[in-house]
Amino acid sequence: MRLVVDLNRCEGYAQCAFLAPDVFTMHGDEALMYDPMPDDALCEHVLRAAEACPVRPITVEGLNGAPIMAEAGVSRVG
């Protein structure tokens, strides 16, 4: 799994850091730090974190570069 966060769009809501603290952390009020290649075991947490963000700056990709989507709590490659 690969993550890309558009830090120009991120507004520091910190929902990602709350839902996937092993992957996303806030430094200060607005600076987001993240692991661009988190362990696949964290996939469900990462997908929930990406979906929870109101501005949607987080892109989650599989190793083949295809986006990973969350639907009804089950992840799938789309």
C-alpha cells in the first residue's frame, strides 16, 4: 500500500491521525506527517482515515498503483 497526501489541500482536521495514529501524526496545529508506505495490516485503518477527512487529500494506492477504495467496511482494489 502506498499513500500520497496533498499537503496543499490538507487543512489539519486531524481525523486521519485519530483513526490511524501509527501512520499519520500531527506536528503543531497544522503540520501533518505520515508514512507513505505503511504496513498492509493497517489498510483498514488507513482507508477509514482517508474517508473521514472532509477535504479528501489522501490517496491510497495498492502496490500496482491502482486506487484502493473502502465500501461498507470492506476494502477492495478498484
